[in-house]
Amino acid sequence: MSGFASVVTDIKLESRDGTAAVWWMSLDATAFKPGDTGTLDAVTRSGTRLEIQVTAVVMDAEGVVWHVVEKPLAAGTDVRGTVIV
């Protein structure tokens, strides 16, 4: 496993199917590559600790790496990422 610190820079809703949603999040730095999975750990402004599963990683046409998640974090949130290889 490989870990790194980063900040969420952008989020976008990729798809919604009923109550389930798929979100894409970009980070200011990442160790994830397309095809990787892992987790993003964060502490919210209220102090709640969260572990977000990264189910996939994709790169768009502009070269932005997007982390595919079911629960997004707000832009500006500090995260600790762990890539599972």
C-alpha cells in the first residue's frame, strides 16, 4: 500500500441511479493511477472522521485524474490517500 496527503480540488456528479450516485473527485496531488483502488481518509470541519472508498480512477481528456467515489468530500478538504495494489 502507498499513502499520500492531498486536498480535494473539485467534485462532480457523474451519474445517479435512483438513490445511488457516483461522484468524481480530483485532488491537488495523487498517487492513484487509472485502474487503482483504495481509500481517502478525511476529517470534516465538524470533526467527523470519514473513510471514503475509491472504487476506480479515471483520467479525462485534459489529463485530470478523477477518483470515483459514492460519497463526495467538499473542495478544500484535506485527505490522506491509500492506494491498494
